[in-house]
Amino acid sequence: MTEQTAFVEIRHAQKSFGTLEVLKDISLSVDRGQIVGIIGSSGSGKSTLLRAINDLDPLTGGEVWLDGVQVNKKLPHRQYEKHINEMRQQVGMVFQHFNLFPHMTARENVTMAPMMLKGLSKDAANRLAEEQLDHVGMLERIDYYPSQLSGGQKQRVAIARALAMKPKLMLFDEATSALDPELVEEVNQVMRKLAQEHMTMIIVTHEMDFAASVCDRVLFMDKGVVVEEGPPEVLFRNPSRDRTREFLRKHI
Ligand code: ADP
Ligand code: MG
């Protein structure tokens, strides 16, 4: 049976770690090509929600759907493994701490998954790496190791590596918050470029100006709930909830 779902749909997500309830009945729909920002204080559940989308932190209640397929469906172990690997290949993730493989060059970081998971030949994977690293402005450093790159450059390689799998959806979890201020913009530029190319993205960020300029919609999360959501011009300029106002007063 096929169900009518948005491109990304989270229904009544609930997550507890032991007795700590970190996501409380969160629902969210994202259309194809939409860019949704998530803001909120540390500990409010932003990363847990993002990780739930590809079932890295399985929900204790609720459903996640991607392009008409339920991601967190209950299946016998073997079938689940196959299913979740297929789903995860469709979702690119970029984290705060560049998780590049340190013993591999930028090229090798990008070619590995397409060769291992999609069976690309070395030549095809190399062409893909060149294309993707060029896209993020890192072609000149293609044979550098992560230790030879700045934080901003590492993050751009991490984005190229995710894009090489041709994901349907990109998730960014504070991709710029570990960077020196002068390196933030080069990474933001890459995200802006993806936005222009209509990549569907969910971006957790503490940079309000960036969220305001790139997102179609912004959600403010606090203590495991979405307090308020709306287009950035409304959420940032004219929030309706006290908790949102209080947060923005401290962060803008
Ligand atoms: P945010 O990304 O908004 O800072 P998180 O999603 O990382 O928030 O965390 C939300 C809450 O869940 C925090 O209180 C955090 O300590 C808790 N938490 C996150 N991951 C785990 C885990 N694996 N085990 C126990 N508690 C966790
Ligand atoms: Mg987080």
C-alpha cells in the first residue's frame, strides 16, 4: 500500500533515552526542494531529531518517511539491515566535527562509498570525486590528507563526499559551529549553492543570519518540542511565542 506522504515526513516522533524524553510528539513535513532550518538551545533535541531521520537514533514512537517509504519500519533484522542501508544511501549527513577518514586523501574519502556501496569502477569513482570536489571548490586539494586541510576545507570535502552518493536529502548538523569565524562563509557558500540547485535540506544551525537568508522555513525547538515554526521573516522578525522571543533575544 502506498501512502500519501510529503517528501520527508516525520509523524509524532517521540524519543526517550531511559527516563529522559528528548523528543515529544514532533511532526514535520518537508517538500522536495525545500530548505528547513532548525534552531534552538543546546540539549533541545535537534541532533536527535536529525539522526532519527535515517534511524541512527531510532525513535521510541512515531514514523519517519522519505519519498513515500517508511524509514523506521519494523522488519526482521536481515531485511531491516538491507532496507536501512538503502535508505541511508539516499540521505547525506554533515556533522559539526568533520568525520573524514584521516588516513585517506580527499579523493579517497569521496570515492570510497560509491565504490563500496554502488559498485562504481575506480575510474568512474575518480571522475565523480573530481566533479564533486570541483563543485565545492576543492579540486586543487584533491590529493591532500585531512590533516593538510583547514577546518572549512575539511567540511567542504565532507559535503562533497556526501554529495557523491547522489542523496535525495542533505542533513547538516551545525556544520559550521566548530570552525574559526573566518572559515564559516566558505562552507555556507557551498550550502547556498546547493540551495540554488534545489537540494532538499534540513539544516541545524546556530547562525540566525544564515538560516534567515537560506531557509524557506525555520523551526524553533526547545526541550523536545517544536515551539514555533514559520518562514524566516516571520519567525525572526515577529515570533508569536515568548520562548522564541527569549531565545532570539539571546542569539541575535
Ligand atoms: P541538541 O542537538 O539540540 O543540542 P541533542 O539531540 O544532542 O540536543 O540532545 C537532546 C537531549 O538528549 C540532551 O539532554 C542529551 O543529553 C540527550 N541525549 C542525546 N543523546 C543521548 C544518548 N545517546 N543517551 C542519553 N541521552 C542522550
Ligand atoms: Mg546537536
